Amino acid sequence: MTRLLNAARRVIPMAVGLLVFAHPAKAQTWVDWTAVAPGTPGSAKGNLPLGTGNVGVTYNGEVEPASSISTGSSAGTYFDPAFGPGTFVSATAPVGPTNNGWIQLYGPSQGNLITFDTPVNRLFMAIISLGQGGRPVDYAFSLPFTILSQGPGNWGGCYTCLTQPAPTVLHGVEGNGVLMFEAPAGISSLEFSVLNNENFHGFTIGVDAVTTTPEPASLALLATGLVGVAGAARRRRKSGDAV
């Protein structure tokens, strides 16, 4: 029994290490919007500064006149954490939007498309002022998402003003907060539609600052190594028992 426990003690830390490697804690970086062209359709371009270099971002779709390139910090803007300290941050995404660039929407609009030069592991979308009292607004996305955080914003709002009536649908009544999208193979694009009309809401996007999630092949290699270690432990245990 003692030898069995010792073998388990050797194998378990490696299993924990594998899990940590696959799902590390990360900080976020937010897009630097460098060009915005209002229109229906309009367009915007930006960069996501990562530890491995910049990832280019292109947006094609509805772009209303108040949309802005990134010219400074989030202080004093629609993403200012002073409006609600927990609105744009969470345990999963502890760094909220760090600049003032954003894309304004009215709706209804369809086929709004965000594309990335290189696939990203986790995509975060910060939402501001989605809907208002008596005039809610829905976004319908091409991928399921999780609401990570929400709360008050520049025009009020609350900690329950964003809801998720379906895995790919966001409903807002003066909602502010952050959504997270994940895909095992990475996200190269995200498409969404604005299903209702209301004259002041929009978004910006962010990703993990450093991409460290291993590819499936890397995970398989690590898992194979872990099985090998467990097998070696069993062989040593049997050898000891024979003696």
C-alpha cells in the first residue's frame, strides 16, 4: 500500500501540471482600433498586441458615426471602471478595456463580421449600453458565449441587465459587461446580428495577452507522457512486490 501511495504522489503532480498548462490564468489585451469608416456597411481595422506579436483585426458591418479609433485610456470613457468597478472585470478576465476605441451600432443589422489574421483562443467582447428601459436589444452570435461580468455604465444599468435567453443570444436593457467566446480549434472569425433598433450601443474586443493554450497535438503528447509515467510506476511497484 505504501508503494502504491508513493507512485500516486509522483503521478498526481504531473496531472495537475497538465491541467494548469491547458487552462492557465491570463491577463487580457484589448484591440487598438486604428481605422474606422462609418457606414452600413462600414468597416474598421485594428491590432491586438500579444506577447508573440500583433494580431490584425478586421470588422465589416454596421458602423455608426460615434464609433472611434483608439486615442487614449479608458478613464473618462464609456469603459471607465469608475461607473461600476465590477462591470468589465472578472476572475476569468481581470483586465478590462484599456482604451477608448469602440464600434457604435444602432440595428437592426445582419452579417456583422469580425475576423482575425491569426486564430485566437479566447475572445472577449465588452458591451456598452445595450438597449434601454422599454426598448431592449438582442445580439445573435455565430458562437455560444458566457457572460463573465456586468453592471452599471455611463447611462446607468444594473448587475442583471444582460441576460442570455439562448446559448448564442444576448439580451440587453441598458446592459454593460463582458462576454467570452471559446473554441477548441481557435477563433478566426465571429459573426453577429443586431435584432432590434436602439440608437446608442456597441462594443470593443479583447483576447488573452499571451496565447499559451497548447495545440491538441501537444496535449496528446503530454497525456501520452503522463500515461508512460503511470505505467513505469506500476512496473516498479510490481518489481518491488516480486522481491
